[in-house]
Amino acid sequence: MLTTELTARRKAGVLLVVAALLVAVLTTGLLLQEHAPGNMGTGFLQGAGVALVAAAVVLWRVTRRPERATTFERAFTQTGDERDDSLLTRALAVQGLAAFLLTAAAVVAIGLGAETMMVLFFLLVGQLAVGAVAFAVIARRG
């Protein structure tokens, strides 16, 4: 159930934020492409592109077919009810607590000689997995 409808003013605000975000991402990516070592700019632009497309799909699903949107989509776009907001808040709290432990484990692994890029990759994947599992478990229990 939606708690708010997108008015014309709110839609204009969303479009302004999306345009500003797109400009910031492109500027940062091009600066990284020019001045950063290796292919950092390409990786940043690819990751940011995937994230922006995913966010656009979520926003489109919530605005076009709100009855078919998932709990995460409603909570992510802040159009859900109190239950949706509570689920996301609790899942992010679990993810935040786990982030300290995962980061400490990553520091120890790097200190013991593991390859830094590989450890950072697994740190990111681990944090995303903890967030997804926490959201699913909390949604199932609630």
C-alpha cells in the first residue's frame, strides 16, 4: 500500500535528482578514466550504469504498477507503509553491524598477505549478501 502519490512537483524533483546524479557519475567516471591507474574509470562507469538502471527499473515498477511492487522496491523508493520502512531499517541495521566484522576480517586477510583487490571484492559481495539475507529473513519472520 502506498503512503504517498507522486505529484507533478515530486516527479520534477525526482527527475532533477536523477539528472544531477547522472552528471555526477559521468563526471567522476571520466575523471577516473583520465587520471586513475588502470581501468578504474571503466569499472566505475559500468558499476554505476548497472546501479542506475536497476534504480530506474525499481522506480518505474513502483510508479507504474504499485500493487505488483515488492516490499524492497517500496521501501527503497520510500513509498511504502510503516512495515516496509521497518523491514528496510532493521535489515540495514544488521548489515551495518556485520560490516564491522567483515571489514575487520578483510583487514586481517590483507595483513596476512592476501591480494587486496580480491579481498575487497569478497568484502563487497559479503556485505551485499548479508544485506539481502537479512532483508529476506526479517521479511519472512514479520
